Amino acid sequence: MRKALVVVTSVLLAAFVLQFVFAAVGAFTKPASEGAYTLHSVTGMAVIPVLILLTTLFAVLAKAPGRLIGLAILPLGLVVLQALIAMLANASTDIAGASTPFGLTIAGLHALNGIIAVHVVVSVLQAARKLAHPPPAGAARVAVREGEPA
């Protein structure tokens, strides 16, 4: 189960990377159309949530520490926040439907939240790898930071 956790978390990270690619595809599609962000929307609202749930399930089945299980489910909350941010940004237009400075600022938070979600998934992947490949018994622990006990 621990190796499966590494695999599904790796696939989740790849899906997040593709999300940024799909966002760029939507942003650079000319002429702009409603369908420009379809891949971004489907991946963000369907594929990524399923992969987050699978990651969390595998973390539970791998008997991962509670902290790792919590980190594994955290991106789901960030995905919900992403949808709320996108809705607020899209609703923040002027009477003619043009972007406003406020709406663009909110849209920037959408990108920032995506970066935070990727950071969380990278942390989950690192922890999953450590869980799947623990150091050999009796191996000396090496201090990584100054002041950290060895």
C-alpha cells in the first residue's frame, strides 16, 4: 500500500502540473472562448478531487501517520477554495462585463492558491516516499538543520 501511495500521489502531482498547462492553454487561446478553459475545469473539478481522495485512501490503508493523512486531504479543501475564488473573480466585473482591478486581484489569488496546493502535494509525496522507503534499521540519523537532534 505504501508504494501505491507514492504512485497515486505522483499522479496527483502530475495532474496539478497539467492544471497549470491547461490554464495557460485557456489564457492563450485566440480568439478567447468559453471552451478555452474546459481542460482546466474538468481536471480541477473532477480528476484532481478523485486523485486527492485516492491519495487519502491509500494513506489510510498504508497506516500513515495522522499528519500525512491530514496533508493528503488538505488539497481537497484548497480545490474547493479554488472554485470559490474563480467564481468571485468571474463575478467581479463591471457593468459591461469587463475585468476590474478587484476581479483581477482575486484571479491572482486563484493562481497563488494553486501554487500552495502544489506545495502541499509535494510535501505529501516526500512523506509518502519516506514512508515507503524507511531508513535501514540501526542507520544513524543525520541532522538536516542546524540545532536539529541527530
